[in-house]
Amino acid sequence: MKKTIAKLLSAISLLSVASCESLMQTFSRQGTLQIRFADGTVPATRAAFPDTNDFILTVTDSNGKPVYDGLYGAVEENLLLDEGTYTVSARSCEFTAPLFDTPQYGDTQVASIKAGKTTVVTLACVQLNSGIRLRIDKAFITSYPNAVLYLKAASGRLMYSYSEKRIAYFQPGTVNLDMADGGSETTIFTTRLEPQQILTLGVNAGSESVRGGVKVQVDTTRNWTSEDFTIGRGGGSGSGKDKAYSVPDARQHPGEEDVWVYGYIVGGDLSSSKCSFSAPFSSRTNIVLANKSSEKDKARCLSVQLAKGSIRDALNLVDHPDLLGRQIYLKGDLVESYYGIPGMQNLSEYEFK
């Protein structure tokens, strides 16, 4: 009788656990968010593009509460979130006041998370702010040797010296060109900048003056609106550290020799079917590079052979587990397959960023 009662209680207990798990699953209204950037290439005519792993990424819920605020390169591949609507925003840098040589890139998307589903948000990468530069004619400098030019907006102003060549960046909106001379300051030109616009103004002195003997013309040959920009370092040729291939680029160029590749050390202990993304490690003969420090998918990585020698001694994760997540440049030969994925062998140089 006691055994029968014990079995009955055990069955009830198991049923209760199963019921609780079922209820938890019922009440757990969570889904998965994956965030990535659109593929593409950086236009060759533009300045060096920032590493998107360093982009500032924020994910906020419908009440504006942040659920993630950090670097894109550190975000988990799969974010588990409660069902609802979220705003995903990425920025290459903070930009609140006018600055020289500081284009800001990024995008904002809204994601709807459904319980038990995976939602993928693909961010474009466009220039968010606007730029303006002056082309100051010698005749103007001769006529106004002691004048000072300022570019001014609601968020602040920048002095633009006669020798300045850089682009001044502002939030989209109204920008004034002011001239201070002889104790007075006068607005000599006003324009409205659109997002992505880079405007060049010619500043001269002559009979066809606009205000105060100063002639300002929009140089339409140097006025452009940026295209969509890629994400990632992209656009490199592999010929040097400054032109290093990103991991996705390197995977597309098997057979090339003595090229530079840039990425994050994310794992090791490679086999034909898997690799390890966390310590402790047991193999000194290989490491794995990825475009993001949080990458956990072998299929998106680049395998790297560490041949016996000083480079293996310096880079293996058995002796140096602290290198996990470090950014590094490697020079070597790209191969179609090493442990089942595109790889790199015959390393000759390396440098940490």
C-alpha cells in the first residue's frame, strides 16, 4: 500500500513539474532579435569608413527603456526579448555639436518581437549629419586680411580659418556663414543643409557682392549627397593594414597571398565540424577570426592556422586566453578551406589594434 501511495505521489509530483513548465512556457512571451548591417561596399571616393563593431548600438522598448546600450561588436547574436515593439538604433559616434572631420553614420529601425519567433533587423548605414566647407579665394584674403569667418548653427559654431581645408559637420538644418571684421560680426550667407549633404561654398570679394562686399557662391561641382554606406571596414584591397580585408571580404578572396586581414579573435580548437568560442582551450595550432567580437557561428568566421614558431607562441589561446575578443591585423595567405571554412595560413606578421 505504501509503495502504491509513493508511486502515486511521485506521479503527481512529475505531473506538477510538467504542468509548471507548461505554464511557464505559456506565460513566457519572448522572442529573439538578431541585428545585422546590410552588405555593400564603401565608395572609393569617401574617407576611411569607421569600424562598425565600434558603433554605438541601443535597443529600447516601447516605453523608451534601454534593453541594450553598448557597442555593436559586443551585442549577443540572439537577444531574447519580451514580446513587443523595440527601436534599434546604431551610430558611428556621438554627435551633438559642430565638429570638423566627424561624419556620423547609422540607422534606426523598429522591430516587432513575437513570442517564439526570430526577428531580423537589417540596418542600412547612411550619413546622418551634414557637412560644409569653404573655398576661400586669394582676393578675399587680400581684401579682408584680418577678418574671421565662422560657420554657425543653433547647436554651436566653428571658426573657419583661411588655411582650413577640412569639412565642418553640423546637424541638418540652417547654417550661417558669419564674418567678424573691425569689431562687428555680420551674417553674409545662410543655407539649409539636408542629411547626407556636403556643401562647398566659394568665398570671394568683388563687384558682384552679396553682402558687405563679399561674394558667396555654391560650388555645385563639389556639392554631393552621400550614398548608402557599407557596414564594416569593407572596400580594402588587403595590400596593407590601412587597407586590410574584413573577415567577410577575406572569405571571398581565396588564393590571394601576403594580404592583410582585420578581425576579432573569437575562438579556437577547430575541428571539421565545430570550434570553441570560450575558454579553456586545448589547441595551440589555430584560432578563429570574426567581424564581431560576439560572433558564435563558425560559418561566418575565418579559420587561422598557427604554424610552429613565434607567432603561434604569441597568439595561441591555450597560453593567452586573454586574447579572446582582441582586435588584430594578420598578414598571410588566404585559402579556400581550412577545417571546413575559408581560412588563412602561412602567417608572416601580426599587429594588435
